[in-house]
Amino acid sequence: MINTIPTIGFISLGCPKATVDSERILTQLRAEGYLISASYEEADLVVVNTCGFIESAVTESLDAIGEALARNGQVIVTGCLGAQGDVVKANYPEVLAITGPAAVTEVMVIIHAQLPPPSDPRLDLLPPGGIKLTPRHYAYLKIAEGCNQQCSFCIIPQLRGPLISRPIGEILTEAERLVSAGVKELLIVSQDTAAYGVDTRYRLDFWQGRPLKTRITELCRALGQLGIWIRLHYIYPYPHVDQLVELMAAGLILPYLDVPLQHSSPAILQAMRRPANIDNMLRRLDNWRAICPALTLRSTFIVGFPGETAADFEHLLAFIQAAQLDRVGAFTYSPIAGAAANHLPGAIPEEIKTERLNRLMSIQSAISANKLQSRIGQTVPVLIDEITPTTIYARSVAEAPEIDGVIIIKSPIKSTAKPLSPGDFIYVKIIAADEHDLYAKNLATPPRRHQHQPVAVQK
């Protein structure tokens, strides 16, 4: 369809880091006066931001490209799969152009060549805080690009390059803009969040006239002054993570730690090129809980990695029992083109991978259910995500959006003050739990505490 104002369709796939890339492209498009449409038919061309981390993500991305070509015909491909341009070209040689991830400038140059911008763009087309693909009350804040780790199952360093940390003053200024736009929770993401600043040797920068080192601990202390929820994701278990847990105990950032451990067997961890001292990891988990008793621990694991023996898998199950993690995500190993693990001996049959995944998740489901049952009777502050005529869906500090369960409040009390909205904080009492979610009742008169800061639960 030909529009007076050029119109772009946009498909965003993949992880929160890719979501941030999409938001940056969309923000630039609107700043230059382009319209954005959710309809293939209304768009002059379509941008597909792809994922290429695992085989299923590659398949999903290729399917999305194919659909966009079939229904629109004018398609630009960007993102992690775009870094493997030969894969895209082999399947869809007719795409207009291909770029890798975090390529806002490249994408805009291509769009300009295909569809010149309006002659008189207006910056006031932008909402405060820019274009976001999340609800108004929370946002992802990406603090670095790339990764220096060399995990054998991963090709992120090939796709996104080495670690490049953003200046700390730039991050904090963006965070302030987001808070001004109504954001109540910032989710801090990168490929290796706890490594922030290593590449700069913790270079000195400035924010509000104050000198700050480009380091994750300093960043979290400063973010903790903004009066909103700050949640960390993708934390590699470096020694200085202990300092982050201390900041959680002090209430500066949420007591929520997302640490992808991947496995427990020393042999498998060595093959993965991951830290292999699992006894020390158990001690660290105990120490983190001692520092911050309210801590919620999330991790991810891979089963069926090449060479994983029955004994290795039993070791992992024993670790899951011993660690008693609050949240666990797991998936079966999938070969990725370019990953070093592809050359390891001992490929595991798919049926064994699936059986092992089911066993692990069955054990963890029981652990998670028990953890949720233990929260019955607590009074906690929650952030409202969604409201229907009969139900409020909310989260406490222990639930991250999109990946964890929710707190469900039935038949909400109608306030005599202003009506409740997504992004409001309320206090609730937990009254029931199932395997994934909690159920609560709204408290008409909440305890007198600052609603934006994490607080100790009350029994």
C-alpha cells in the first residue's frame, strides 16, 4: 500500500536485548517521521529483527521472514540471525538487505535508500522515553553489547562481538528519562551484565556532575537512587556478585538474582567452558541467602549436552535438590552453526534429552511449588501489570515479567480514591498458591511503607 507518509511494519523476535534493539530502531523511525503499522498490508516495507541463538529460534526467525515476504514482499532482516547472512540468503535471496544485531544506523541507511523519510519530521512524534515494546510501567535497559565469554555452546560473541560497555552517565540519563515517562521497574540486561565496565577498565565518567566509575556496583548504587524497582538479569557468578547481593539486602536493587549456571557436573561444565567448582557454587548460594534472606534465585540449565553421561545427569538432579532454587528454566542442547560444542563427541539422542528434561523439570516443579506454598500468609507490595473487570495480575519483587509466574488477585476491592491502573503499587496478602502462580487479596489499608522500594515481607 502506498501511503502519503512512509509506513514501516516491524517484527521483533528474541531476547530482551533484541527487544531493546527493536525499540531503538522504532524510536529512530518515529523521530524521523515514519509511521509504524502492525499490518503487512498497510506497511511499505517490513523489518524483521531476528534471533539466532538456538535452532528453534533460527526456525522461528526464518518462518517470520517467509511470512513477511509472502504478505508484503519488501523485507529487511536484522538481528542475530542477520549476522549469519548466508543462512538468510540461502532461504530467502529476495530480501532487500541483511544486517547483524545492534545495527540501528545500518538499518536506517537501508530504509532511507528504499523509502526516504518525510521531508519535515517532528521529534514530538515520540512519547517520553522513546518507543517501547513493553507496557508503560516497566522497561528493559541495556547496559552493554557483546560478550567476552567463550562458552562452547554459544555463538553470541560471533554474533554481537566482544563486550562493549555503555558510558555510565549515558545509561543513568536514559534511566532518568524512563522514570520521567512513568516507568516503575527497570530490568537491567546485557549478554553478561555483571561484567559491565571490565572492557573500559572501569573508566571514570560523570552523571549529574558526580564522578562515577564504569562498574556494575557503582551503576546499581546510582540506579537505586531513582526510587523505582531495579531488577538484574544475566548475572555470571563472578566474585563481586557478593557485593550486588549486599546492595539487594540494603534495598537499593531488588533481591532477585538471575544466574545462568547451565549444569553442575564438573566434566560437563569444563566442556561448556563454564566455572566447574560446583561445591563452591553451593556455598555461594548459601552465602547469598545469608546476606539477603529475601533473595529470589533464578537459573537456567542445559540437559543433553554432548558427552553428558547418566552419572553427569544424576549429578545435576542432585544439585537441583541441594540448591533449592526458586525459579529454573531448562532446555535440551541444540547444535548451533559455529558453536565449538558441535565438534564434541558423545551426541545425546533426542528421546534421551527429552526424558532428562522432563525429569529435571518434574523435580524443580515440586521445589518451586513448595517455595510458593511457603509464601502463603505473607503481606507483600506488588506492581500491577494488568486489570480485568474481575482480576488483577501483578508481581512482587520475586517475579520478573514474562519469565516468572504472577500474583492473581480476584474480585479486587474498588478504591474510593482514584481507580487502580497498571503500574500502580498495592499491598496484598498471599492466600493460596499452585505450581506456578500465587493468589492474593488486596488490602484496603496497606502498611505505611514507601511503595517503590523492596521491603521485608510480613507474616
